[in-house]
Amino acid sequence: MSTTVIEQHKTTSALSATGLRVSTVTGAEILHGISFTLQPGRILALVGESGSGKTTAGLACMGHFRQGLELTGGSVTLNGGEQGNLLELPEHQLRTLRGGEISYVPQDPALSLNPAMRIGEQILETLRVHHFGDATAERLERVAEVLAEVGLDNSRSYQRRYPHQLSGGQQQRVGIAMAFACRPAVMVLDEPTTGLDVTTQAVVLETIDQLAERHQVAGLYITHDLAVVATVADEVAVMLAGDIVEHGSTDQVLFSPSHPYTRRLLRAVPDLAGKRRVGEVEAITGEHPLVVPGPLGIPDTTTATPRADDAKLLPATVAVREQESAPLLQVRGLALSYGGHKVLNGIDFELMEGESIMLLGESGSGKTTLSRCMAGLNDNYTGAVELSGAELATGTRKRSAGDRRRIQYVFQSPFSSLNPRRTIAESVGVPLQMAGVGNRRDRRAKVLEALDQVRLGGSYMDRRPGELSGGERQRAAIARALVNAPSLLVCDEITSALDVSVQASILDLLRTLQSETGMSMLFVTHNIALARHISQRLAVLQKGRIVDLGTTEDVLTNPQHGYTQELLANVPTF
Amino acid sequence: MSIAEAPLETVGKVKRPPRLFARMMRQRQAQLGLALTVLVLAVALLGPLLLPWITGFTSTEFTGRPFKPVGMFGTDNLGRDVLSRFLDGGLRLIVYAALATLLGMAAGVAVGMTAAYSAGRLDGLIMRGNDVLLALPQLVFALLAITVLGPKGWVLVVVIGITHAPRIARVTRSATASVITEDYIRASEMYAVPKWKILVTEVLPNITGPLMVELGLRMTYSIGFVASLSFLGLGMQPPTADWGLMINENRIALVVQPWGVILPVLAIAVLTVGTNLLTDSLARASANLNAGNQP
């Protein structure tokens, strides 16, 4: 440790990038000359939305440019510049630096680890390539050491595991161990916790933090998640379209941002406390009235004068429930298992008309399975799903056209849910076609209406998904669900693939739509911070069981189950 | 829509990569391949129309004694004009090859998509049946069928088409398997779109890349098969003019009067090389967005 302290005084910067310019081979500039400095033991977070150039900047630090990109200016120096400009080094010298002096942790550990190699062997390989130590025995020692450093079991049997025998968090820690094996001076971490659950994320973040501090590694942490930044970073640089628009200490940037973009970005981040207003429409909870449907399930727009039920004064919801003889949707004893593995283990809940309920669960909790059972995509469940008191058939093909119309499901990834070879109008028109609207002109009119509802408009009719951004695609997917005027919209993690600002606008849209159409909504997510922004009630799902169910306020302030308490404790906030 | 989304909109409009065919045609070898293919196709398609006028003879007319250097390329084994027979002999070969390829594609694609989409037992059944067909060498199967059914045009087309089908089915099945996991397929299922319609409107447009490659490849093979079967005497029957048949008829006098062999061999070779170059560049273009970019 003593040597590192001296080093810290001697070298002011571990890596410094100046005036980095990167453009595509066709000439469009991606990075417009950005500069930053990494200091030993400190973590700089590079924050930005997708397409802002943050990963390009991170890779440029290692002298790597993705296919189709080229460097047009700037320099990167390591450790005060003994080796000169890293970007001018020949390829073979760069290769020894990468993984040795400067290492990279990619986003998805499941993709970056070799599934056919034992984890110990993979770490050993890195050491061998970089001639770390003199003998295999020494390297093996280092493997065990580095596994301990990232907080994993370093026994022989553990090293002989394959990546698929580890959980996502453990895999990512193995990825970090590989990057850290040769004792690099700089680590570039590219969204290392994006795919992880909050509980796992908390552990990984702690590991990174400790490594940086204890071993005086400089970290470049690329992320879009501002809440994570607050936990892990010392400094923050905010990127917008290839420029760093704001750079400063974490506290300064997060709590007194000076650039309007930073402020906008921060406003878009949902917070658990619900103090911030995400988007322009009021959050559903609290101020938002429960939509009171008129007779026959059609929202009575004439008398829709705000029945300002404050969700904090709970009896309002209860009162509505008493008025209604039957809820819109009732799920009773829903269970599903694959072989001996029980994915859903007896789910019971009900959903009132015009109500929005959030289904919260981590990956593997069965939340997607549950929502797909309701939508009829999984037909092998047992138990009952009742819509307005009538039990639904299990699969969509067995349900009547009317039942299919009333429950609509929006998929998680807008990049996969729209056929890339069909126009938006064609994709959105499919439900109409299947509901028997045979006339092409009628269909187009209704599609246009739905696209207007999601604020896309007619110009999108004849475009293909490839020409749309993620947010626009998700709007188109929502339009497909809305085109038949459903009574229940099931949203399965629909914002998890999107940037925070886009997420905010989608939440905005959903809240507006709900108050406009009076439909009920089941909002499935892993992000507990959204709770106060979208739902009146909150159901927490763990291992196929609902462990907590109540009004959002109740569950968040007074969680009954240990799991909910743990979740709430691990949410990164700022 | 919030203002914060504005920067994203511009990112979405970054110049999109050129389409598949544009990427293909940007490659040098594709241009060469296209030129070669078009050359041979022009000879084969226009040849029969030009016939008596340009050479003075029809393809079956006797002009003199065998293997004599009469006319531009001499006479063949029965004393017919080689050039006339060459001009007349390509059309059938190409039409038969094209029909066989199309038949094979239609059957193979239908079977492959059905297998991948149905999964489970039906998939196993179809693909194992496929394996049985694959175990028979293509040419041997064709020989067998033609010996039994006689050397008729439709038999040729059907037999070659059928022997192609299992190979095409394999490619189609794997291409389909990667598409059917996408959510848009599940979305269609959710709206209870009939299964055949899902295959035709959702799956098929998304697997055209690999299918086009397969089409080109099978076309090349078909040309080879039709020519070989004619050479063996099981394809086109005399006195019909045909490139494969010409090679067989004239090979005995290769030293005395080589043109009767060289012309058809050259045409078949150039056509095969041309279509192969095209297929290759198409495969490269469908696998790589940057294909054909100058380094």
C-alpha cells in the first residue's frame, strides 16, 4: 500500500484524453473533441443517453474504434505520458497495453465470458497472454487472489466452474476479476450493472468502489443510470451528442447542475420518493384521480370531472371497489411450472376498472410469465384468469375475438416487437385485421387515430421500424395495443430498454392515455423507483409468489415482507 | 414528447446503410459475375430467335460431312452446324435449371419453415425424413428416377427440384429458427393470426437474405446437373440441340474439331462462374453491412 501512496503523489493522472475526435468513415463526426482526465483511485462517470458517444469515448481510451469509425484527432496518454500518445502506438504495443495497463469490462457478462471455458482458466489465460508472473504457479496464485479481491469464493472447485453455473452478478464479478487480473492502472467499465437486479447491482458497485480505492485504480464508468453514478462515482462528465456538456464532482453535477441538458436529464430520473415530476403529466399516484367508468365499462367522459382521490387517503380506492360488484380482472390460483420448476406458485389478485397496478419483481421472479399468462401467450397455466367475471380460455387462439381485444400486451423490447420488414401502419393494423376490420381504408383511419394517440402522427404510417428511434418504436408498439381500444393494457418492462428521458415521455404517455381512455393498466417492471410515478397499487413478486400487495404508499412506507424491505434498502438514490 | 428526446431523434436519422442489393453490387466480383451471367443468358435467350438468319441453318439441319471446318465453327458428329446448335442449345438448359431451382426452393422453404415453426415432434419427423433424402447422392437419385420414368423434361425438373429441397429446407429451418424467437412473431400469435400467415408475412420477409444466397447456389448446381444428365444421355434427347448433349456428341473428335466441345463447355463454365460470383457477393452483403466498402 505504501508504494501506491507515493505513486499517487508522483502521478497526477492515470489517463488523460485530450481533444478526442472520432467520426464515421462516411464523415459524420461522433465525438467533437472531448477531453477528460482519470486520477488513480477515483472513478469518473461518463453519463449520457444512447447515441451520445460514451462507449465510443471509452473504447477510444484503449485505442479501439468500432468498425466504420475512425480517429480524426486528439491524444490519449497513460501515466503522465511516458509512452507518448497511445493512439499513435503500433497495434502490437497497443495489444500489450490492453488488458495489462488498461482494461475493459463489457456490459453483458453472459456474452463476454467464454461459455466453454472454466472461469479460473479464463482469468489465467489473460495473465498468460500478458506474461504476468514467471510461472504458472505464480499465475494461479494471482487467480485465487483476484477472485478474492472481487469478493468471490476462490477455492479450486469454484475456479473450475463454467460461466453458466454462476449468477449474473457473479459472472460480472468474474468479468471484473479478469479486467483487474494484471493490476491495470485504468479500468474502463461499460455499463457493467445494466443487466443486473438492484440487489446484485449494489454488490457489484461496492466491489468496483473498493477495488478502485484499495488498489488506486482509475476508473472510467460508462453509464446511463444517474442513480448508479451517485453511488459509485467521484466525478461526473455528462455527454450530449458527442460533447461533454458538463464536468464536475458528483455532488456538484447531481445537486446543482449548471447545464440545461443535465437538469433535464436529472428531472427525467424517476425517484422512489415521488418528489420529482417525471414528464409533464402529473404522476398517477397522489394527484391522479382513479378513472370512474360509466355503465357498460365505457368511461363516462361527461362526468369525468376529477374525483380527486388522493392515493394517500386510501379509502377512495376501497370505496370504488365497494361500488363495483366485480373487478375488471381477477386472477385466482394462477400457477405454472416447467418440469419440476415452479415459475408461478399460486397468484391471486384483482384489478379494478381504470386502475393502474405495478407488478414489481427481479429477473426470474416470474413477472413476465405472469403477464403473458394474462395476455394468453402462455397457455399451459392452471388456475383462472377472469375478465369482468367471465373466465378466459388459456391461450389467445382459444379466446374469443372480444376477449383478445380487451386485453392487450406491450412487449419489453421495441427492437424486437415490430417486424423490421413491415411498415408501422401494417404492424399496427394487425389487431384490426384479426378483429375483422377487413376494409383497408377503415384500418388505415383507425391506425392513424392510434398513432395520433401515442403522439406519433401520420408521417410514421409508411415508415419501417429501422428508421425509428427506440422511443418512437415503443410508441408504435403501444399504438398497436391501443388500436382496438382495450380495457386492460399489460405493459411488460416497456421502458427498460429505453433512456431515462424517453422513459419519462413514455410514462407521460401512459398516464395521459389512461386518463383519456379509462383503461386499466398492469405495469410490470423491475424498477421500484417508478412505483410512485405510474401506479395506484403495488404488487411485489418473488419466486412466483406475490409477497406484498397494497397501495403504493403503503407498500413503500410500510413494507411487510423482508424481501420488499431488502429491495427498498438497495435502491440507489440521490 | 419531452424536449429531452430531441437529440435522440437526430441520432436515428444517421445515414442508413445501403440496401442488400446495393451492398452486393458495390463489390467488384458481383459486377463481374453479373456481366458474365448476362452474357451467357443473352446467348441462350436470343440465340434461338436469331437462328436460321444468322448462320443460315437451323440447329438440326445437315450442312455437310461430320467434323469438317465448314462455316464459322465447323460441323458436328452428324454434320450439323456447330454454331447453330450452340445458339439453340442454351435455352432449354437454363429454363430447366431455373424451374428445378424454383421448385426446390418452394418445397424446401415450405418444409423448412414448417419444421422450425412447429418445433417438437413434427420438426423431428420432418428433419429426419430430410436426412434420409440427404443420404442419397443427388446425381444417383436423379439417375435412378430418370431410368424408371424416362428422360422427359418434367421428370428432369421434378427430380432435380426434389433433390434440392432437403438441402434448402435445412438452411430455411435454421434461418427461421433465429427469427421465430423475436417478439413480433409472438405479437402475431397474440392476435391469433393464422399460422400460415405468420410464416408468409412475418417470417419469410425476414429470411430473404440467406434464401437468396441459397437460390443462387442451387441455380449453379441445377445448371451443372441438367448439363451432366444430358451428357450422360439422360437429359435432353437427340436430335434436340443442348449444350450438355453437344459435349457428349462431339468429344470423340476433340482433336480434329474442338469447337463442338469448347463452345458449350465455355458457356456452362462462364455461367457457373458468373452465378457463383454473384451468389458469393450476395452472401457477403447479407452477412456484413460494410461489404464492398473501399478500405
